[in-house]
Amino acid sequence: MTNLSKSNIVQSLTLRQLQIFEAVVRHGGYTKAADALHLSQPTVSMQIKKLSDTLGLPLLEQVGRSVSPTAAGRDVYDTAREILSGVLALDDLTSEHKGVVRGDLSLAVITSATYFMPHLLGAFINRHPDLRPRLTITNRANVLERLKSNQDDLLIMGQVPQEIAVEAHPFIDNEMVVVAPPGHPLLAQKNITLQCLAQERFLVREPGSGTRLTVDRLFAKQDIAITPFMELGSAEAIKQGVLAGLGVSVLSRRNIGLELASAHIAVLDVQGFPLVRRWYAVHMRGKRLSLAARSFLEFILTESGDTLAV
């Protein structure tokens, strides 16, 4: 084991090495960490080796296909997170004194939020052009994984997970409606029952999606089972399926504004609909938000309605 003095460690160790080590542990591997940091895998491996040599400790070990920290590595990981958090706090402090919102802003949103989140982010970036935004659009399962591994500042979803300790901030309504192609026979009916609707060819999201959970719970309350005609992986795919006449479905009204205006899609009058839910900005409980994340959260909480109404 290398015998290094504290001064040698201070002189040799770099913040970049700590950032890379933290990313490798958090992502469980070199490749994913390299992708997240926009570095090559050899660069990541080299910096981890330098950090390990500087500290004179084995920090990582291969477990199956994953990389895990050693006992010493876990302690270093905790310390690295504290140091990096302190550096971010210092950056926020200087930004606040300068009156400038800048730095990185990482958001992950479920696919159903694709239709409005870029508009909110664009309006915010116009006010704060020094920000470096990253917007990841994916399904609910991946969003939850990103939440657990603390990959983003904020996550946008319609269903708040109950099994994870989070703070959830509702900011706009999520109105769910039953949609059908123009000319569908049920358009002539009012107050359609769920029993009647269940007889239709129903297009549904994949199991685990927020929309699927909402719809399944509503029908389950009346002991009605839906036999899906097709399962599709995104709100856009569902919408295109309805437009093509494949069946009926449930979508957020925010996702079909253009189609409703052009009469390419229609809303059915169904008992229990519209379902009014909320969109939430979510982060792990106790997470310290950066100035950029706090500012964006305040923006969507106070101005998202007016911004999207324009």
C-alpha cells in the first residue's frame, strides 16, 4: 500500500477523479459512467486507477457483469458525494451572489409529458441562457430507475411512486379522456358506461405505465376487466393507432390538442371521464437541489399554466 501524506493526497487527487468515481459507482459500471459523462471508457478507467493509486486502496471490484465498490470504496464514495455536493453548493452560492442561474440542469420525463415539457424548458432557458439543459424522455420504468440512482435533478411523471421516499410537487392538471377516431359509432352516444367501453377494441400502454395504472384501477373498481386489443409503448403510438382506426384509448388531453382542433380525433362521453390527475415534479426526499433545479421548479410551479396557454 502506498504511504502518502495528506499533502500528497491533496496535491494528487482531483475533483474530476471523484466525479468519475462517483458516476461509476452510481451507474454500476465504466461504460454507463463514460456515456453519462461524455468520456471514453479508457479515460474513465485511467482516472479510476489514478484515484486508487493516490489513495493506496482498491476501490472497485467486478461482481458478475457489474462493478461494485469495495468496503473502502463505499467510504470513499460517501466522502466523494459530500465533497461534490459542497462544490455544487459553492457554485450555487457564487451564482446567487452574481444573480445568474447557470450550470447543468438534468430532467427526466415520461413519454406522455413529451408534448409540453420541451415548451416549459424552452421558456425557462430563454430566461437563463447560461444553463446547460439535458432532457431525457423515457418510459415510467426507466424514470423510476433514474430516480433511484439519482441521475437527474428533477423527474416529471403523472403517478408518484409510493414505494420510494420522494418529494412530489404538483404543477399542472393531467386531464385523461377517452378518444376515438372520427366517425366511431360511440360518438353518437352520451354517458357511455365502462361496461360498454370495455367491449371496444382497446389500445393500452405497456404494463407499469402511469396511464395504464390509472385506467386499470378505474375499471377494477367496477370489477370490469379490459382485454387489450393492442399494447403500445408510448402515448404517440397510442395516438397514431387511434388515428388509424385501430381502436379507442385513454390519453392526456394535452397530447391531442392539434388532433382535436383539426377534428382528426374525437373525445367520447364516458362515465367517470375526464379523469383529472396532476403532473408532478419529483425528486428523492432530502435531496439538495441545485440553484438551477430550484429555479426551474419554482418556474413550473408558478408559471407553467400561463406558459402552456400561450
